Amino acid sequence: MKLRGRKIVGGKAEGELIVSRKPLSFLGGVDPETGIVTDAESDIRGESIAGKILAFPRGKGSTVGSYVIYALRKNGKAPKAIIVGEAETIVATGAIIAGIPMVDEIDVSKLKSGMRVRVDADRGEVEVLSDG
Amino acid sequence: MFLTKEEELILAGEYGYALQKAMEILVALGEVYGAERLIPIKSAQIAGVSYKNLGEAGLEFLRDFVNAGARVSVYTTLNPAGIGDEEFMEKQREVLELYRAMGIETTSTCTPYYGANLPKFGDHLAWSESSAVSFANSIIGARTNREGGPSSLASAIVGKTPEYGLHLDENRKATVKVKVEAKVRGFVDYSALGYHLGKTLGSDVPYITGLKPESTDYLKELGASMAATGSIALYHVEGETPEYREALVDKVETITVEEADLRAVRESFSDDWGEIDMILIGCPHASLMEIKGIAELLKMRGRPLRIPLFVTASRAVKALADSLGYTETIERYNGRIIADSCFVVSPIKGWYRGIATNSGKSAFYFRSFGFSVRLDDAERLIKEAP
């Protein structure tokens, strides 16, 4: 299965998916030291996004959340790529300053945690390699 | 999005890493929101100043960005800083130093328009701080989207912003008409109205009828409360704000605000004085007129307050209050004017448990932090306080 969206930050990555069904807040919602989701309202609370390909519908919360994405990268706990339904200021800015490949306009409901995917952000493509 | 030759060169990294990253942010946001080009801005106002919000993550980014040579290219001012313990204040000072190193005026206030940064009608801006965004758009008629800290910093560095949203005429038109039938007289009535509208409307552009605000401060509070409970960045008031004549174009829905709506807001913030251990005035930061009013109310009260009164204001306004003698009066009655700081962005849980305030914005935030809250006009708070 190949999904087509739009490039926000260029680059390529391949890895295991972690999918949040709910919008994600980075400030107060993801621990920049560990990459573990702490957002009380999140359906992937307690799970790590480090080294995975992170998919969620959209960002929410404080705009300072962009800096949390940057810190994740500096601490080696960032996701390899970010896939969202709808890009907004917080996550797009975070992915840019952290240099994490990012695509939007992807139907995230077609994705599920554990799948192996290849992201070609330059072409805005997400390819599902296996169901995991 | 169309980019000029120079913008392309910045994006390619010809002018260094910091400008390149800033340009990447603006271009990405422009693409996300469908802008056709970048437009020059007159000034920037940057949020993400308090260490409580920034944390180590933000501080690290600012350090790296300064080391990469980040410098602002337009006039830029800052949001309020936080107040905390010694360790916190050390980090807070470093944040301000880093912003200063970028060429930013480290005036830390949510009311830059009372001092260093006063835009004029039609100016394009990249401001964060939701209450200042509302003031600039609605009361002045300048044009800014509701930027976040990082996007306003990117704009300050490049000196431009993507042209979308409230920069364009068509998005400044009313999307809903609000008929105010309730009597709206004093400061706290405007707080309650803003609180109610933000909750009810979300992200509309309201056209409000039935208001005759006596003071700009009332409109400031209306917009701040609206922007706290909702994400309203622009409102029009018939006969009062500069763009109301052109605002009603499309046929839009009308909602009515009655006495009971405002009463409900006030009653939801009516915790007992027994649970209140500080009074907070100045959210957004107080004007000189508000401070003068507080000093006079304290004199009428005639005896010192048993719980502390904090009046938050910009350094510019506090300097005037100092030289005009209002600060001294306020201090005589157990009050203090706190310059360039904000309790909402300070780690004060544990220091206090309940606040009395005339601000709908403060009421909203402190309730969400788990504080007891009493919302009323400054007149009544100062008269009735223990």
C-alpha cells in the first residue's frame, strides 16, 4: 500500500510505525529526555516514539512544543519521521528545526502501530512494507 | 509559493544556518496555509520567554540558534518572563540574555503597545501572545496571525511573514454577529463577556453590537479573555474599533448575550475570601490609568491589605508609576508592582492557593492550574479583601 501526501520537511526514513489516534501535544505530552509519551489524554501514553516513525492526526497545545521536538533530536530520542493528517505550526516548525522528515495530508486511519513503513518525504509518499 | 531571488538564496543557506532555518519555517508555514508569497513585517513580538514554558528544550534551541548567528532584522520585543526560585531565575536570566544577543529588546511584557512597540493601522506584524495579537488586530487595526513563539522568532529573523489568514482583507470580515443585551459597564463585565464569547465561539471573527466601552483597557481585557478561552484573534465592535464599517459583508448568524450569560461566568469564579491568599491585577499588564485607579482605591480603603496585592505591568508603565508616586502608595497598603513578569507563566503553585482578580484571562488559567479563583471588579476586591 502506498499513501500519497505532501512534503513538509524533506528526507527519507524506514522503520516501525507508532500511531496516535488522537492529536498530540509535545509540551508536557512527550518527555524530551526519554521520548516517552506522557500526555494524559493520549492513547499511546507510556509508549516511546524514539527511533520510530510517528503518525498522528495533528499537533495541539503550546507552540513551545516545537522546541520539545528539537530536544528529542538532540537527546537521540526523536522519531525517524513524522506523518500527520494535517500539518500545523507547532509540529511543522519542530520538524524543521530538528531536521526530521515530515509529510502531511496522509489518511492516518489507514496506518497502525507495528507496521513497517518507508517514508519518502521529498515525494510526499508513505509506503507500507509489512503489517508488522 | 513564490520566492524572490534573495529569499531563494536564504533558503539555500547562502546567508548562514540561522537564516536558512528561519526561512524554512516561513516557507513551510506558507505552504501549509496556502500563502502565495512572503510580505515584510514592521515588528515582531515573541512568546516562549518564561523558563516555565521553554524548559531545557527551548533553552537549548536558543543557545544553538545564537551560536549559529541568529539576529533579528526587524524591531522585536518579548513576552513576560517568569518568577521562581533561585535556580529558575538563573535559567530565566540566561533566556533573556540569549534573546538580547539576537538583537531583541528584552522588554518582557504582554502589552508592548504601552511602550516600546506600538504599531499603526494596516501594519503587517508577526506577533505571538494571544492578548497582544487581539489588541493589535482589533483595537489598532494592524494585521497579524496568532503566531507561536518559534514562528514569530523566524519572522523576526527574516523580517517577513507568509501572507495568509488575517493579513488578507477577506479573512478580517465578521463570521458571526454578537448582540449584547446584557449591561456591560465595568472592567470585569468585559472580562466576563470575553470569557463567554471565547468559550462559545472558538475561532470566529465576531462583530459585536451594544457596547460603549469607556476605556481602551476594557477592550484590552475583552480581547484577552476571548483569546484565552477561545482562539479569537480579531473582533469588531460597532462604532468603536477601526475596521467595523467594512466588517459586515456576508450574511452571518447572530447570537445574543444576555445578563444570565455573564452572571454564569462571574458565579463560576466566586470562591470565598477564606480560600484566597493573593490579589492579582494586571493581566494583561496594567496601563498607567489602571495603576492610578488601584492607588486611589487603596487610599479610599484606608487600611493595608492582609493578603498581598500584586499589580503586574511593563517596565515602561512601572517607571511612570514610580515617578508619579503610585508605586509608593500601593506599597503602603501591602501591594507591589511587578515589572516585566507574569504569574500565569511562573511556577507559583505551592506559594499561593487562591487568587482574586479582575481578569477573565487570569481566572481561566489559574482555575486550570487548580487554584481557587474569585473574579470581581478591582473596586469591590480592594474594598472587600481581608
